[in-house]
Amino acid sequence: MKSTKFGALLFFIALCNPLGAMAMKDEVQSFQLKNGMKFLVLEDRSIPNANAYLFWRVGSRNEYPGITGLSHFFEHMMFNGAKKYGPKEFDRVMEAAGGSNNAYTNENLTVYTDWFPAEQLDLMFELEADRIAHLAIDPQMVESERGVVMSERSTGLENSNFRAIWEEVKGAAFRAHPYSWSVIGHESDIANWSLQDLVDYHKTYYAPNNAVVVVAGDVEFEQVKALATKHFGPIPAQQQPREIHTVEPEQKGERRVYLHKASVSSPNIMMAFHVPSASHPDYYALSMLADILATGKTSRLQQTLVFDKELASNIFAYFPESIDPNLFYLYAVAAPNVSAQTLEQGIIEELQKIKQEGVAQEELVKIKNRKLVDFYREMATINGKANTIGTYEMYFGDYRALFNAPQAFDKVTADDIKRVATTYLRKANRTVGVLAAQEDSNENDL
């Protein structure tokens, strides 16, 4: 049954945002250059600033053994000089113009973000076009950044228990699909990328026909179109990148991995379950299930395992947006003197309760309200709007899907939550990772 409380909250939030917490469909305008580069533009006069988000369809899923980690490596290289703006000048010039930037790489995408005074749009496009068309792949700079990435990989695995166990679980859960390796890549591949590997990768994946650019803020659509044509139009399109056609075979039995670190004070547990991609109809129910289980102090796992039974000191769920079917993660750190087996059993018992008993209507309404508030909070700023528009375009196939998100969450029923928990959170569909100090392991047991 549809929640009237949720519908009332939706109306209340919309009413209380006269400037518009969510852009309407007809406010987003689009155009495509002759070279295939797509632009989505949202004119927003709320502040005299603008954002440019450049979404590139390249992440670790586009790699293969031998060149793993290249997507992340280019996130570093793209700031190390091009034809007009030399090494480190990208940041210097942008900051001098009152702007700032950031970037991230994940399994699916590489995204570059620029924030700047609206009158600097011409300069921002010039900076971006320079490093797209004329990135300097200098051997000395490559070796310097190779060392940086190698250090980042080793220190990350040493200092982060989550990253250490995550890498092992991904490797066990995926046997065919490129999601099996970490975004930073395998150490041996990092050490052996050739300059030709880098040249080919940049030419293929940083081609204009492989990008979607979202510009939001105090700009004019025709101005954005004219400047995009000026700076990005001359960059030639390239042959479409190879399709990722590998489908992970169905997992038909539980898989388990164990790893040891002397510095671990209490066991860490990770469970990962195969789930569909973000474009699947079950996405919204799974997203809500993740919150029901582990978001906030009153969530199922937090309340029961952290506060009531004191089996865990920390626990959370991670359900990433993804182009291909991926994993639904649960991660927990055992409380002092609690064994990995006891914590794991506690998690399983809570999952069984949802599968057998479902969730109460009040619990469902609470999560729906939280989803709605989070959505509107994100859409209240030009940065949030630009990011969300691009995210839906890339993961859901069309940015217009974002305008249906509140209704999609509202339509999720308690039966849907129970169904997706039963369908996906099964023993045969899970991979379990246990990280513990070596003396706590059972490796000497027969």
C-alpha cells in the first residue's frame, strides 16, 4: 500500500524549496557535437558559479589482465601537463581563476569535476580540452606517477583492513568479469605498463565520443554550446571502445577467503552477494534493503549487533551503482573478544529474520523518508544536480530516470524488500571474507 506519509513529505519538501530542490525534466537541455561528445546543461541562477562534470565511460571494467589499473593511473596523469598547460599548471591556472577540481575512478567510470565562477567557463573548457587532445605522456612523468600509484596500492592495503579484505572477496566472487580486480590494479601490471599501453588507452577512452559533460549553474545554454564547439569540437572522434560482453556465471555455492594481518586487533567480516546492475528494476528495493540493514543507529544490524548484543564495533552495507551486475556488501568489525564465527552467525540470523518475517510498515516508511530527504538534499545545490544528472545518465541509461526516483522508492513495498532479500542474500550466492590476526586463525586445524 502506498505510504501517505511519504507522499506528504514529498509535497512538503517540494513546497519548502521555492528555488527548486529538483530540476524539472524540461530544464535540462542537451546537445551533441559532431565528434559525438554529449552535453547536458542546466541553467541555475541560484549562485554566480557553475560546475562542469566530465563523465568518461572508462573504469576497471574496461581493463584486462596485463593493463589493470590504467583507468586509475590516468586520473593521476591527467593533471601532469599537456600542450598549452604544462605539468601542475592545470591546478594552478584553475585556482588563480577562483576554481577548484577533483576526480575519481571506480569500477565503471572516471569522473573529473570542476567548480568555478561562471564567467570562467571559457577557461575551464580550454583547460579540459587541452588535456583531452594533447595530454603529455612523458616517460619521466610516467615513472614518477607509477611510483606514486605503487606506493598508494601497498600502503592502502597495509593501512586499510577494508581494502585488504575487499580485494580478496572481489577476487573470489568474480571469476570471469573484470570487476574481480581492484580499481588500483595488480602490482605486477602497474610495474609493467608500457608507454604504448598508455598512448593507446588515452586515445581510445578519452575520445570525445566516450564522454558525457554536465554543466550546471549560472550559464546560458547557447553560451555552453558555443564554447564547447570552440574547444572540444576540433578533437576527433575515435573508434568505439570494445564492448564488455563477459557475463559472470551464476555462483552455485558459498565461497570463502581468509587473510591474516598481525596488526588486526579483532576479526573483520565481509559478505558479498551477487546482485543486478543499477538499471534493473530491483535496484530501488536493494538500495532500501541496504539502509534497513545498516544505515543509522536504528538499522537492523547496528541496533542488534552493535548496541544490543555488542558483537560488533562497526558495521555497514555497501551497494554501489554499477553498469554490470555487481555485489551487495556487508562489512563488520568484531567487538573485543568476539570471534569471527560468532559475529558471522549474528549477521546471518538478522538476514534470516528479514527473509522470514519481512519488515514493518513503520520501518519501511522511515527508510523511504530518509531516501527522499537525501535525494532532495543532493538536488538542492548546483554541484549535486550536476553529479546526479550525470550519474543517472551513465548508470541508468538516461538522466531523465532521476525524476522518477522518488516515486520509484515510494513504490517499494515490504513484500519487495522480503523478496529481494530472499532472492539475493542466499548462502549459495555469497562470498565470505574473514580477516584476522594469524594466531586467531584455524590454519593449523585439520
